[in-house]
Amino acid sequence: MTEESTVPQQGGGGRPKGLLQQMEELMAALNADLSALDADLQSAGRTAEESEA
């Protein structure tokens, strides 16, 4: 994890972000990471199939 994930975040006006907003941001980041992993795995699977043929 990056440092910004472990340090409490501050909103625009110096107010701490709400828990819901933090969770939404974490879920969005997780979703992006999973999408990238899925694309990598699918690419690796296609590469393996092509090399077997």
C-alpha cells in the first residue's frame, strides 16, 4: 500500500474525509487494480495458448 492509503486524508476545506468517501475511494482503487490484473491474466492466457498451438 502507498503511504497515502495509511495516512488520514484531508478534504478540500481541511475537513477530514468521511468514512463513506474513504471506502468509495478504496473500492474504486481496488476495482481498477482487479481490472488491470484481469487484463494481465487474460493476456497471459492467450499468450500461453498461442505458444502451445
